[in-house]
Amino acid sequence: MLHRFTTSINDIPLPERFTYPFCYTPHPLCKLAAQEVQDYLNRQTLWKHELEQGKMFGVLIVQTSQGEIGYLAAFSGILAGNNMHPFFVPPVYDLLQPQGFFKIGEEQISQINIRIKQLEEDKDFQKSVTKLSVLEQDAQNALNKERQQMKAAKQRREAQRQSSPLSLEEEAALIRESQFQKAEYKRMERAWKEKISSMKSRIILHEEEIQQLKAERKKRSAALQQKLFRQFKMLNYKGETRTLCEIFAETAHKTPPAGAGECAAPKLLQQAYLHHWRPIAMAEFWWGASPKTEIRHHGHYYPACKGKCEPILRHMLQGLEVEENPMLRSMRFIPKELEIIFEDRWLAVINKPAGMLSVPGKEEAISVYSLMRQRYPDAEGPMIVHRLDMATSGLLIIAKTKQVHRNLQAQFKERTVRKRYIALLDGIVPQNTGTIELPLCPNLLDRPRQMVNTEHGKVAITDFEVLERKGNITRISLYPHTGRTHQLRIHTAHPLGLHCPIIGDELYGKKADRLCLHAETIEFIHPISGETIKLTKKAGF
């Protein structure tokens, strides 16, 4: 599994520390190894179709006990129906073993699925369901008709009583008529209920069998997953071993997500530790078409996923000297003074620099909120009205009182605040103007990424206007109607959007010196004076 470089690497110095896997610039050795893996992939005609569909690959630079430098390669999940290929490291646990417990368990669950499908598609059952629906409608129609007749009879009796005085015998006759009709309605209602109940009982027995099978399937699936996760015995550089169940027991969800341990990064580290090779640097890249929901670009490098890999890598990297999170390092160089664009006794509008958080995060770092608290220590209530992504620069409104904060937030909620962003896109947008509508929701397995999802996503709408095209770069104005997380970044990068990521967008495009997205103009109604406030700050790129 250890590959020697086909070209000389003598002039490439080794990194001092191992790659921080969740935010990194690929080391030159990783780029060289990735190129060799890509050359290998281009020669594989049997996998052509699957590779075109897209898959994540990874490389790990290692040093043997003899001091030799080489690299390992891996793919995430399964490739061409198999998880064992000679060029790539094996899985941490081979769940596809023909006689292994997982394949046997899968076959048992498959048989349950077949039985469920047979019961759901049973013709007699479907006929009974249809008959029940017709019977319930007939019952409703008959009872409605009877109620209308009773209502008409009651009106006739009331009219008879009002037209002339009634004798005791006549009044008694009207009462008997009312009682008889009510009793007849009760008998009719009871008869229909009995018919429906008889039909339902046969259907319920059938449905109960289906539900019992589904419960059995769920129970078997959960047990099979837990047994599988216990087979993944993950090593770290110290030589310590923990199962996936033990690793994820310390997370909020307590249980590993499906596919945990099958990504490229854990496979690579596991193989290095098994051979007592020292990990030097790592990188992962996408090869092929982008998935429909996520944004992946062919040949681009990507950080390890948070949902499945972060807890695993936190364990597996113990004992290694790992680079500091580059984002934390860059935060130290953020200016501690904010440019004030507008200010009065009620509010302020500042120009947030790229790289600064709007509000405090998990790590202790300077944020707009912390700086504003220092500047306005006597301000009452919350101050941050809306947010910009950490990597985005531009205009941000600060409220100095609770009343102003509530008013401004209401304006944002009602979408009366007008915002204009400027961005540089990596690629040429052919149309001059247009509207992008792609629903968005969080990618729960890879936060903070968002994804396009027509079922669970929230409405997200952006208008755009191209300002300039130069070389392979488009300068564009973006007008968001909604304020979803990463909305502009996904709407520009996604194949169903503009298919041109914002320059410097390391989540959905390529890393650069900065994300070229700037909130240039904001327009709102002053909560106290009622005046229209329109402010502009030109982008610094």
C-alpha cells in the first residue's frame, strides 16, 4: 500500500507539524501525491462511470521507521461495489465480507423488506383499503342526507306549532315523530359503524403485521449497526484503541452516524498506525461530478467532514503534533478597531472586516459583539441585529437599545431591509441579470456547510446583476430576499445556481487570500426618526 513518489521530492521540505484536517492548505507533497493518484484514476477504464458520478479521495504522506517517505491513498465509502482495491488502503473493517455478520444481517433485513413490500402490495389488502374508503364516504353521505331530512322535519314541526295552537294529542304526535327520527338516526349510525368496524378489523390485522415487521427491521438495523461500529477499532499515534461506539459516546448524539469510519482520512491514519509509519501530512480531494445537494468541484481539495470524522480524528490524532487551526491563527491579526460608517444615539453601522466573527463563537476570539460591548458599555439589551459570515466583510447594523433592536429585527423579518452585496466569482456568468431560487438547509454531517434540499430546505431567493466580466472572473451584485446561512455562497457555486463559486470560498470553491464577498449597501427605516437610511461602503477587492 505504500507508494514511492515517481518524481524526486528531495527539494521539498517536510512540514513541522501534521495537517490540521478541518482547515488547511495542502502541503506540496500532498499535491504531488494527489496528482499521482489522479493520474492513476484517469487510467482506470472499468471505474469510469462511477468516477464520473463523483467520490472523495485522500492521500497521506508517511515516513517509515527507516526514514523513507512515501504516500498512502484511500477513497471514501465503496468504489465500484467494493471496498478493497490494490492501489488503495483497505477499510478499517471490511463490512462486505461474504460470510461476515454484516452481510448475513443485511440479507435478513432484506428478507424483511421483501415481506413488507409483499404485504403492502397485496391486492386483497389494497382492495379492502379502497372498499373501506368507499364505505366511509357512503356512510358520511347517508348520514348527511338523514340529518338534512331531520332538519327539514324539525322546521315543519316548528312551522306547524307557530301556525295555530296544537292540541295535546297533536303536540304529543310531533314529539313522538322527533323521537322516532332521532332513534332511527342512531340505529343508522350504529349500523354504518358496525360495517366500517368489520372492514377495518381485517385491514388493521394486516397493517399490524406490517408495523411489526417494520419494528423488527428497525430493531435489527440498530443492533447490526451497533455491532458493526464495535468492529471499528480506531488507533491513534499513542497506540491506543477505541471503538466507534466509545468515541461517539462522548458526542451530543451519542451514537455514530451511518458510514462513520469509512471516510478516507480514518482509513489512511489506521493503515499508517498498523505499520508503525509516522503520518506527515494529509489532504482530501473530490473527483468527478458534484452531488445534487452538496457542492463539490472536480479536483478541488476539501477539509475532513465534521459530523462523521471530527470525533474520530480527535482520537486518532492524539500523540501527533498537529498544526494550529489556521482560522484561530488568522483571528489574532484582525484589527481591534472597527470603522464606523454611521452613528447616532440609537444605532451604529460598522464595516466588518473579513475574518472577524459577528458574535462570539466556541473559541475565545474578537468579534463585532465584543468590540461593540467595549465601545458602548452602557448600551441596554442586545446589540447585534443581523450577522455576516466570518469570512464576509461589509455593513453591519448595531442597535444601542432594546426598542431599536426589536424594530430593526422586525424590518429584517418583514424583508423590508434592502441589501446589496458585491462578489468576485471564479468563472463567467453568461446572463446579465436573473433570480436564483434554491432551498437550503444545514448539512448535519458536515457543519457549517449548508446544502440544497427540496424536501427539508427553507426558501432562499437571490437576485443578481453582472457588473463586469474580465478574464475568467465575473464581478457581480447580489440582492438577497432571504437571509439563509451561506445563501449567496451556495447560490453562486451550485450547478443549479450560477455554477461559479465566490473567489476565496474554501467551503464551496477554492481557498484564496480572502472570500471576495462584501456587503456594500444597506437601506432601512430609522426606528426612531422614520427616515430612510441608505449607506454604502465600497469593497476592498
